[in-house]
Amino acid sequence: QVQLVESGGGLVQPGGSLRLSCVASGSIDSISAMGWYRQAPGKERELVADITSGGTITYVNSVKGRFTISRDNAKNTIYLQMNSLKPEDTAVYYCSAVLGLRYWGQGTQVTVSS
């Protein structure tokens, strides 16, 4: 099993930036991929970005060029740097890890509003 704890959400104006962090603990050596998903009110949860253990990165088209996923293996942490934020980025952002099953963090709210 793995435990995931997110931080870094908040309220930001359009065009602003936030950085989300997710610390993993537990059976971290068995993680095959980690990533960020988001769920806006009334919508399904969607992939934002993920990174495999081999370093392959995937982004949803709507965030390409604005968001960057990265990881610090020494700290068992992944990050999501979000720039040029838009109101449509407003959602609860969830950290995810795959060890056969998919595990989820508790989520962190990101609100983009003036």
C-alpha cells in the first residue's frame, strides 16, 4: 500500500501560479506511475498529468505549456507547477499512485477566480 498527502492548493487570480506537492509513503519502491487528476463540480475526474517510473510524462491537452509535473525521488514527492491559471482549472486536485491498484490522496482545492 501507499499513502499520499497533497498540499499547495488555494485561491489564485487568473493568470497566477500555484505549485502542488504530493508526498508518498509506504511501498513506494513498487510504484509504477504517479500523477495528478482533477475533478470540477458536476464533472468526471480527469487526468491532468502523470509520470511513470521510467520518466515518461503525459499531459492532458488543456494544460500543455502551462503545467509541469516533476518528481524528487529523494523526497518521495511529485509536484505540479501550474502557471497561467484559468478559471476552468478550478477543481479538486488529487494525487494518484499506481501499484497494481490505483491509490488516491485526499485532494486539495484549487480555485482560480478574480
